Amino acid sequence: MAVEAFVGRSVELGLLRKRLDRINATGSGGAVAIRGRRQVGKSRLVQEFCDRVRIPYLFFTATKGASSLEALAMFHTELRESGLPRDESLLPLSAPTSWHDALRLLATVLPETPSIVVLDELPWLAEQDPVFDGALQTAWDRLLSRRPVLLLLLGSDLHMMERLTAYDRPFYGRADSLVLGPLNPAETGAALGLDAPDAIDAHLVSGGLPGILRAWPHATPPLDFIRAECADPASPLFGVPETALMAEFPAPDQSRRVLEAIGSGDRTHANIAATAGSRDGALPSGVLSPLLRRLSEEKRMVAVDSPLSTRAGKPALHRVADSNMRLYLAALRSAQQLTLRGRPDAAFGLVARRWPAWRGRAVEPLVRESLELAAMDDDFPWPGTETVGGWWNRAFSPEVDLVGADRAPVARILFFVGSVKWLNTPFDGHDLASLRQGAPQVPGFDATTCGLAVATLSGTKDLTGDDAVDLVWGPRDVVSAWPA
């Protein structure tokens, strides 16, 4: 049986409840702008909140490509059918012709008791009507904020949602911002009934996206799930990342080619330029650099990692930020083509061959984040740790997986260095010898003060006495760093 019940999000539900309590206490309105990538569960979270608090609400979702008049007509219909109107006679039969009139009408029919108004896919409304932002600000200042209403503004275009509340935009200072990320590994494991190793793999496969987890049968190991989904070309495992890719890049432009190059495993500027180039050669730096900035700063689809030590280092490395999209570009997209050709066994075989190497690299950011979270606890061996990264030189020899420090990108103090071995074999003496050989090359490493940490899927072997390390970080440690 697949996941159906609402899981996780206790923190986010609590934040929304807190704002509703404030509205109850003051009688004045409050607004929250909620942003997050597609399929992360924004609409589902807000619907769950509306269902739990049991007060009148309007939930309006914009339609991409609709005209402004069509959007206004749909808004009028949703308003009429919602539980908001205190007096239906106040609603005209015909739809308003501007957002100024529509929002004024909304204020007129709001009840005297607390209520909720949800505007979903807000960036599409702004695309349809250039004066929408100004109309919303005017209606909020003059009418809506004086009512006991919680206004929730949702959007998947992260850059446009950030701009909504930017200092130079009409709604600046009027809404709190809530960034909704994917479910964390602990929530993923709890939702699927999986133990720690499988919970981590499930999180990497799904990206923690509810749109995929809802199709995941309870207690099904990740590779078994992938095998079953490879028989279904319409599976959310393929459809969710494909839809996100098409939404962000409807045409195969240079930005998409750059993302695909990174997804295929190219990490450095030079390699990305070569793969994303054309018959005329690699992409020039003057073209590639702005594209990488757009993908990382605006689209938030690419993460940029810099070597962490007490000295500034190069080169920066790029990776697809969302692990589900990363797996799609690395293997699932090719597997889907085989599935469409009626070859599900070949599709799964392709994923299975690429899985060990892909997982070994994809788990590293998750391990680093878990160590950063665990460093907040008093029993962590190096409580001064504020950030965890990796280190490499231009030759990538060595490449140290874990570096714990007091700050980034240039640290004052290193607390530990370490290695990640996420394979079906234990971390042994040979792996430790490689770590000890590479550690002294990290600028700032001091053997008398820096500890050694090991993150391993399969435990350790023959590490005793002089071969002991200061911290062994296993799957349970990784998952328990997050609240379930």
C-alpha cells in the first residue's frame, strides 16, 4: 500500500498555527509567502492546515497560460463556492474585470471571525497581469489586513516568489517568508516504514518529494521500488522530475544543456563547458558563468561547492541540488526510454549498474548536512563545528570527503577531516591509510588537534588501537540528525 496519510511537516504546521493564533488574538490579518520547488508539497501542506483548523477558507489556484479575465472568472467561481461569503447576496453574478475589484470584493465577503485565503501559483497571476502585485498591496493595506484573515501566498518559481517580498516591490514588509523544502530523511523513513539505510536511499531516490513518496508502497526497499516503476513509463519516478524540467526549461536551450551536463557527472567549469558546447567548441566562459549563476542563484537547481580549509581554494564544483533530478539526469531518463520501448528489465539493469557509483557521490551532501545538525548537540565530539564540507586541489589528488570547521568558505580552525564510504563493504585499514595520507594536505590540518571521522554504510573492519578513528558515522546517525 502506498503512502496516503499526511506525514511530517510538524514544524511548518506549527508556524502556520502560530500566525493564526496571533490573528485570533489581535483581530488583524497576517500574510505568509510560501515558496518551494514543484512537487515539494506546498499545496498539500496548506490544504492539511485548512482541514485541521476547521475555519472558513478560500483556496484559489491560478492556471498557467490563462488570461487575466479567465483567472478573474475562476477566482469569482471559487469565491462563490467557498465557505467565506458571510452573505451570498454581496456577491455579484458577473465576475470582476480587474484584480483591484476582485480583491475588494474578497474583503467585502470575509466573515468577522478568522478565515484563510490561499492564492496558489501566485507567479502565474503576476505573469497574466502586470498590475497584480500593486493591486494585492493596495487591497492588503486598505482592506484585508484589517480583517482577521490569514493570507497564504504560494509559488513554485523561487526567484519570482523572492521578488514578491523584495524591498523594491509593492508587497515588501507585508508577508513573512516560509521556504518549504523536501521531507527530510527521517520523515521519509517514517512515511515509508524503512530502516535507516533504506530510508537514506529512498530519500536520495525521491528527493524527499511527496509526489513520488505517495506512489511508494509501504516498507518497499528502494531498488525494489525502482524495479517495479521501470515497468510503468508513466510512473511519478519519471514524471515528477520530467515535469519539473519542462516547467523550468520548456525549450532545450543552453541553460538546460548546462544542467544536463552537470547531471551527467561533469562538475568543473571546464568539463561543463565542453559537454554543454556544440560542434563549434566548448561554451565560452562569458556565456557559461552567467548560466551557472542563474541555475544556482535564481533557479536553485544547481549547488556550488568550494573546497573548505583555512586557505581559499579552487576549483568550485557543481552538482544538481535535488537528488531526484540528479538521478533522473544520470540514469532514470535513459531508463524511461527503455521502458517506453517495452524493455523494463533493461531499464532497471541500467539503473542498477549506475546505482553504486551514483549513490556514493550523491550521499555526501546528506552526510555533511547530518554532521552539521549533529554538531548542535552537546555530545558531539567537536561542538565548535559550524560547517562541514570537503576539500580538493586542482588535480583532485587527494579529494577529502569531510572537513569540519568553524566557518566557511575560509575557516579559522579545522576540527576534523574524514572519509565517506557508502558501499556494501566496510571501511577498513586500506581506506584509513588513504585518509591519513590525504588529511595532512588539507590546509589547516593539525594531527595533534584534528580528529578523524568516517561515514560508512557497512561499518568498519579491523580498526582498533592505533587504527581507531574518533567518529564512526553510520546510517542511523545520519537519519537521527533530523526530527521525524
